[in-house]
Amino acid sequence: MTSRFRDTETGTVVCMDCGRELVSPAEQRYHRDYASHLHMDTEKPPVAEAGDSSALSGVAPQSASGTDAIPEMLQKSTFMPAGAFRTSDHMYYFNGEGPVPGATSVLDILSKPALITWKAQEAVRAVLADPDTYVVSTDDPTYQSGMSERVNAALSVADQQRDTAAKLGSSIHLLADMTSREVPCDLCGGSGWITGTDPCGKCAAERAQKGFHVSDKEMPYLDAWKRFMAFLEAQGGRIVSSEHMVWSANGYGGTYDLIIEWQEKLWLLDIKTSKGYYPEYGLQLAAYQWADFIILEGDPSTYSMPEIHHAGVLHLRPDQYPDTGWRLVEYPITYEKDYMSFLGALEVYRWRKEGRFLKSVLNPVTGTAT
């Protein structure tokens, strides 16, 4: 299934199936090969007023229609539930279509020299801190035979630290999302079972039962988040939407952290707890900003992505920012430079997944002397 195009007087190309204007040749190619018009609607609704009780503040539902425009790259699955579904390895489905990769999985294809250097440094630190575990004499009979095992053990220290940091980041995302939704305690109606305070004296047991205990390591990050929220509210800002999945006709999904309204503009924010903020974060934000729809679990409808004015990273690092615990770092992303670069990474991701030119599929030519 491919889309039909027509040229306009301005030199752009319009898809005759959905009316979408396609600016660049790369976008035309992606739209031709991967676009599904099952949920295509380019109208952007206005941001809802404060107090809107709809499923998403600032976005309006659109009905799903038809089943005859499913792209060849997406397989219809009768085993997937209606609406959005995300697997543990960050593959996305919507109304049975998929799987498509998440934006962060796509960007894993990029080389990250700083990460490689950090891993090597952590391995060296592990060896220096515990030489008895990793270092043996050259006279030891296991010197050569156990070399690979010892090297891998040292490198695994960095992997463990990375996994610990990832778990911390996931916990902070969850806590920030729940506190932003002001989920009440089932017993007293307060939020103590999330924030760590016990207004009714029973929230501690309730918090433990629900599994949302805030550890000593997490609490400084949660405090930093609460200070950011206090700043936002003092400035007259508010959270418009939090932790929702997105779906793109270009063949990827993702989950954004926050859309906030601040100074009468909409900001798309990604919460980061990493030591620094890095260039590829801009591509991740671009993938979310120019996705086609917001999608919800158990809901077959689509919700238009609102018009975003600014994008950035909310960097929560209490150790780096002792005054507030946070910094808001704007990423001035553009469609041409950043979203198209993300689509380039998506194409490389697909190329890698196809397994082209692997050693197992190549047939080297051998020659014999005559």
C-alpha cells in the first residue's frame, strides 16, 4: 500500500489520501512507504482551559475509522488490546498495529563516545579498588585462561551502575507523574502515601502496600521535582499532560514526560536524572513533538498532538544544583535539522534490524593457487 501524491503550485507535495503537506523528499519517502491513514488528521485543536476534565487536557479525541489502510510494514495482531500498548522492551502497538520501535530505542543506534569512555573508566576504577579480585600474577596458571572472565567482570561493574541509574530515573519519572496527578490516599484523601508524609497516620501502611515507598536516595530528586512544581505554579504555569504515549505515521512510538503551559506557551519536557544533558536528547524531543498522535491504553481513539512552542529537558540533579535541585534546559529543535535527523536514525535502525551484510549471510570468495 502506498500513498498517492500531487504537486502544488508552491513546489511542495500533498498526499491525496490524507491531504498532508510533505515538505522534503525524505518526508515524502517515509510517508509513501510507512504512513498509515487509519488515524490521519492534521487538525490541531486549541489547548483546553484549566479545569478541563477530559482524558487529556489540551488535546481532543478523534474517532478511529476504517481498517483498509494498514501499511505493509505493520502487522495487524488480534492478540493486542485496543488502544495503546507498550512492551517491556519499548516496542509500541496501537489498535493491534505494530510493533514499531520507541524513540529512545531508535536513538540507541547512535554512537555515544562519552558513554564508552565512562564504561572504560568505571572498569579501571573497579580494578584499582579491588585488585585482588581482578589482578593475578603472570605466573598464575589462570592468567591467560581467566583473562576474558576478569575483564568482563570489571566491565560489568559499569553495567550494574548504568542499570541502577536507569532504575532510579524510572522511579523518579513515576513519582513525578503521580505527584503531578495529585493521586489521593485511599484512606484520607491526602497525598502523603506518595510524598512521604502521613497526614492521617495510616498512609505509611497504605504506601507500603501499594509499593510506592520513596527511598532515601530518591527523596532528594522528588524534592527537586516539587521545587520545580512550586516554581511553575508561582509563575502561573501548569501541567497540561503527563506521561502519555505517542504514535507516528512514520513508524515509531514513544512516551513523553510532560507538556506544560508556562508564560502562555506550551513546553514539551523530558525529565532527565543523568549526570549531564546530551545532544541526542534534542532528537528524542523532536520525535515526540512531531509525532502525529497521543494514544492511550484501552482507548482506540487518537488525540492530536498540540502545537508545541518550546522543547527542553528538566534536569533533576540535587547534587549539581544545591540551590533548587533542577535546571530547565531549552533545546531549540527544528523540523528540518532535528526531526529529519531523527528519521535518518530511524532508517539506520531499520537497516540494522534487517541484518544486512552480517558475516553469516556473506559468502567470501576464496582462491586457490594454480
